[in-house]
Amino acid sequence: MFKKIYVEITNVCNLHCSFCKGTKREKSFLSVENFSVLLKKLEGYTKYLYFHVMGEPLMHPHLQTFISMASEHFFVNITTNGYLINQIAFNRKIRQVNISLHSFRLENGISLETYLENIFRSVDSLLQYGTIINYRLWVNSPFGEKIVVALERKYGVKILHEREVRLGERIYFEVEEEFIWPSLDNDYFSLDGSCMGCRTHIGILVDGTVVPCCLDSDGVIALGNIYKQELNDIIEGDLFKKMKEGFLQHKKVHPLCKKCNFYTLRK
């Protein structure tokens, strides 16, 4: 059992954020047919699906269908930049919504006030259905101070310089350091280090490629393909087992992992 599995239902995004590495892969949307196959293959391996790797999941034309299908056997969690959140404001079947507030930029066409008003209105609706809300912000975000003031005003809670704050019933706020996206071209390098990839979670890209975590945006560490193999065969594969054992011994096995500082930074 994995604590969670990331499922990329699309790698298409409505924004071009400077902090996002993006992907070189062909732009695509997961089909309803393949999503159905995916769900059957993941049963028994986790209870929590996260619609997140690359892309903006709220752009998917069959999002509501996917949520309904997945919620029959899994708890659905969604990570979004918040611009399209009104599309899920009345969906009763979402366990948690993570909102990346550092995505806001003036060049995206609306004011900060409009952006936050739309989010707050949708969040108020989702909270009525028991959905957990997690606001996220990166340190030194250009509009960070104004966003914090707006959150304090909305929920009547002083955030000050806290990194994690409970704003209300099922409403949370966290601030994190910006990490280095793993890339074979990075200057960063470390042989030592652990990760929860292959241990508590895996990711599945829109084409079915199984990766160890949600930061492998280009599928460099291709552990297998969920549409061509059974998940158990992938888990029992040499690369998967070597990476997992390496992380348990605080050693990075794959070259891409040696170029990643996420786990160290978050720990």
C-alpha cells in the first residue's frame, strides 16, 4: 500500500509560471477509457489519489467524470493554481484541494483581489461538503505579503511568520522554501540523501509512465508503464527495488535523484 499515488490527468497548463520547470513531453489529456483502466489497476495499492504531476487538472474536460469515477474506491485530492477553482466549487466528492497561491501573477490577466475573491468563494462552498483546504505559498513570493494579509482578514487568524497555520475547521496554510527542480543539468549534486518516492508514493504520467515521484516532470526515471504492465510487476522491477533500498540506506541510486534537493529541503 502506498500512502498516495499521483495521477497526471493532463500535462497541459493554463499558466507559464517562472518557478515551474514544465515538461518537454507531448501535451495530452488522459482519456476516460484509460482512466478507467488505471483505476482498476490501482485498486488495493492506495486509498488516496492526487490529481497532480504537471499541468492544471482543472483544465481537463472530463474532470467531473474522473472525480466521480475515482471517488467510488479512492479519496480524491486535487492540486491547482486556483484560477479555475470555481469549476469544482460544488463538487461534493473531493477530499482535499491544495491551492498554490504563489501562482498568482499580474500578467495572468486579473487582479489579486479578483483572484482571491474567486478562490475564497469557491472554498466557502467546498467547505460545506467537508473538503479539506490547504493554501500553499512559497517564501519570497512576489505577492506573498498581500496574500497573507488577505488570508488573515478572511479567516481572522494572525499568520505572522509561521510556516504552518490552521486557519479554521479543515482550512490550513503553509509556507515552503522553493526547491530545485531535479534535472540532469543541475549544478546541485549529492550522493547521500533519502526520499519518500518508491516508499510512500509513486507518480503516473498522462501516458501511463510510472515514475517515483511528482518531480520527475519528463519521465526520466521510467519504472514501467501502467497500461502495458501490472503495477506489482513494476514494483518488483530491479530499478524500483534498487531505488527504494537506496533511499532506506540514505543513498541516491538514480542520476536524477542526485540532482534533487527536495527531500533535504523539506526535512
